[in-house]
Amino acid sequence: MKYQYIVNMKTLGEQIKVRRTVLKIRQQELADLAGVSINTVVAIERGTGNPRIETFVSVCDVLGLQIVTKLKD
């Protein structure tokens, strides 16, 4: 079975950065609140990270963002 990325990590990273900026939260503060390293936050925002789902959920929770999925065949 082949897997296909259905999410553009760069777009998600940009959305996370915009939300963080709107909330006036620094990257280090987001990292501390989410329990991740600042390097993880930087990578996610650049779209270069490949975070575990738990990490991604923690970051989104801090920012008040919801993750919505849609599965299709």
C-alpha cells in the first residue's frame, strides 16, 4: 500500500506561524507551552518538520487550533 501526503506541511506551518503571531506568542513561549523544543517549532513553521501527531496536536492546542481530517476512498 502506498501512502500519499494529503497535507502540505508548508501551508500548515504558515498557518501556525500566523496564528502564533496574532496571539503575540514568541516561538520559545510556544515551545515551552507545548512541551517541545524551539527547534521543533521552527521546523514546523518552516514546513520542514515531520512532527509526530502528538507534537502537532500539542502545538495546535496551545494556539487554539483544531485539526480536522477528512478521509476518502
